[in-house]
Amino acid sequence: MKDRQDTSGKWRLRAGHFLPGVGAVPAFVAVALALLFSSSDAFAHGAERGLAMLLPNTYARTGGGLAVLVSFLALAIVPSVWFRRMESASLRLLPAVPVPAVPDSLLSFAVMVVLILSGFLSVSDPLTNPLPLVIWTLWWVMFALLQAVLGNLWVWLNPWTGPLALLRLATRRPIGTTPLLRLPQRLGYGPAIVLFFLFAWFELVSLAPEDPPLLAKVVLGYWLFTLAMMTLFGEAEWAKRGEPFSVFFRMIGLLAPIFVKRPKEAGQRSWIALTWPGQRCLEVEPMPISGILFILLTLGTASFDGFSETFTWLGFIGINPLEFPGRSGVMTANSWGLLAAPAALSLLFLGSVALGAWIAGERSATNILRLAGHLVYSIIPISIAFHAAHYLTLMMVNGQYLYIVISDPFALGWDLFGTIDHHVTASFMNTIEGVRVIWVVQTLIIVAGHVVGIGLAHMIAMRYFPSSATAGLSQIGLAAVMVFYTVFGLWLLSTPSAG
């Protein structure tokens, strides 16, 4: 196999992302649907840093079977009263203490500054420079998963709220609070869609997203651009519809089982409460079409990330995975792929919702679009579950590299936290027992995401249709798409990969 040399000078395997021309959308759908009904044996899955995990076909079939069973039970057998009781079920844990956002944001900003400096001044090896490890492992993988448990932490930890507050204090002007221009409503989530696509392109298509100096320039440039947009359009409005990570993390945070329960009457205390994942998605307003497309863009690019690394896909587009030409040779095809994958997912989702609503007797396009805007939240749990399962071994290995690097961020021989002598190990994959535990965890994570998603979708549908039976009929198409996505995620963990 042809390896590619990364910026550290070390050899490692990494898949590119490929998709040819305008025929990509039907090709993506056709191959994915074929995989759903395929019973061929599974072989391997490639993870970052050269790790390979083989989720056996037995686990993939078991997970897919459980997904089908859960869907059937939820739509046909489970009494509707159970779902109605779950809608408001919660348990108070502790009184909530107000947390000021400005100090936390300033701390986050300070950490970002140190990381940017390390990107410019420290070594170019992405395994010993903290910037790539923090951005791609700690922030984009671990932090996203943490918010699915604890809620939207980005409100406090974004690196703009604090600096904007200092600017207001220093200039005595309402910078960021009083917008200079109005962000047009007709744009919807358009700015967030464009910026998230550019982020995904940089991560999945560009030549060296882990190169520390380049990454430092991108992070600094994005921070300055967002600061300017928040100054121009107002921090709240730009965070609501323009800043893609604020939108993305807010959507994930709605799934968190731990949340702050606000009092219904003045003078009462707020509480930290525990509920079932996704409960708050029932109360939010449906997303407009641009919001639907944004959420499906985030899911589609993640799906393409895993799918484009498989031997199946590389062979389908005429690329020999044993003679991979490198990213520079497929950048155009990769860009088409990033467009095609969310387009395919959008067609599947909107088509399944429209089909289900039509079967249930709904004929109004406005009502169907409103239903789709609410049901799109039910896709997120499956995506987050795939995110966790797909990057499980990466977190276990890259987390160790980060544990070492935090003691010496500038490669000056420091040992700030006493971790510099830790040795990275993958011993958890040295025995079949350890590997089997990882397989079981990956399978259970994906099936759990499906359980949450199908239950949430059914409860949302019950608010739009007069009876539980009609609501169940409306979910036939979406349930099929959820089963497909679940099986697809399991397949990605079990198929040959060049990454």
C-alpha cells in the first residue's frame, strides 16, 4: 500500500475522499442502499494513527437486527401512554448556580491564544504539537460528545463572549450587543451552512489539516472573522444563525439528559435536572428549511468522511486502495463528494417524511415541511452515536498523546503536569477480550442512538397527528431511513478501509 508522509515526517495511512462528477448523488444512495441489504462478511475498519479495528459481521448484523426490532416495537407495540408519560418526566438533582459566561470565555480565549502560539512556535509533528490534538481530538470529537451529555457548554466556552465584553468595557460602546447591520432573515441559516461546508472541506479535503502552522493560521483567521461578524450583526444573532459551531453545539445540547430546569414562576429556583435524552427537542420550534439542511449537512459530511475511506467506495469510483494517489490527486472529486453526501441524505430524509405524512393522510406541503423541521432533531442521536463509535479508538490513543503534550506545549523540555514520561499504548487491542469489549461498546452505542432517535421521532409525530396509530403510520418512511443509517454506521465500522 502506498503510504503518505504527513507533516511530522512520520509515515501513516490516511484515506482520501473521492466522488466523481454529477453522478455522485445517485451513486452514493445506490451503494448505501445496497449495503443495507447486503449479507457479505465484514473485514476491517481503519482508524486514525494507523489503528485498525475489525467489527465482525456478527456484531453488525446483531446491531442492525436490534435497530429493526426497536423500530417495530416503538411503532406497533409500545403503548402510546408510555411515550406521553416520558414527555415531561424529569428528576431534580441539585439547585442550579448561575455561571458567568465572560470569565469562562476569557479562559477559553487564553487557551486558544496559547494553542495558536504553539502551532507557530512548537514542533511541526501533529502528534507532539498540542494544537492539532486539541482541535481535532479534544474539541471536535470529545467536546462535541460531552455536550450531548451536559448540554450546550459552548455558550460559556466560546472564545468571543469574553473579548467582546472587554472591548465594550475599554471603548464604552455596545460592541456586539447593538448590531451595526441587520442579518437578513431570508438568509436563514445560510451563513452557517456555507461556513460549516468550508470547515468540512478543510478537515476532509485540504492537503494538510493537521499541519500546526497552517491550522494556527486557520484558527486565528476564523476567530478574527467571527469577531468581525459579531460586531457587525450582533453576537446573539450571529451565534444563532451564522456561527456554525454555535448552531451545531446548540442542536447537540438539546439531546443532553442533564439540563437546567427553569422556574415557571418568578422567585423560584432553577434546578439541575435529569431526563431522558432528547426531551427538550419536543418543545423547540421546528427548523426552517435552511435549518434542516444545516443539520443534514453536518450528518452528511460525517457520513462521507467514513464512507470515502472504505475499499468499497474506492473500488466503486475506480481507485485502487492499494495504490492511493494521495489527497492532492483527488481534491476536486472530494469536493463533489462533500456536496453529494448531504444532498443524498437530504433527499432521503425529506422524501421519507413526505411519504410517511402522505400515508398518514397529510396533504399540506406547509404542514409536511413543518413536521420535517421538527423531526430532523430525531436524526441527531443516531449521528452522535456514530460519531462516538467511529472515533472511539482515536480518542483512546490520541487522548494519550494529548495527555503527554499538555506538559510541554512548546517542546522546551517542560513537565508542567508530570505527564511527559507517559508512554502511549494500544495494549487494549492486544487481546481478543479487550478488542471484544470495544466491539460491544461500539455496537451498543450505535443501537442506543437509534433507540433515542426512533422514540423521539414517534413522540414528535404524536404532536402532529390525532392518534398514536396515525402517528405510527407517519413514521414508516423515517423509521426505514433510521434503520438504514444505523446499519450504515455499523457497516462503516466493519468494512475494509484505506484510512
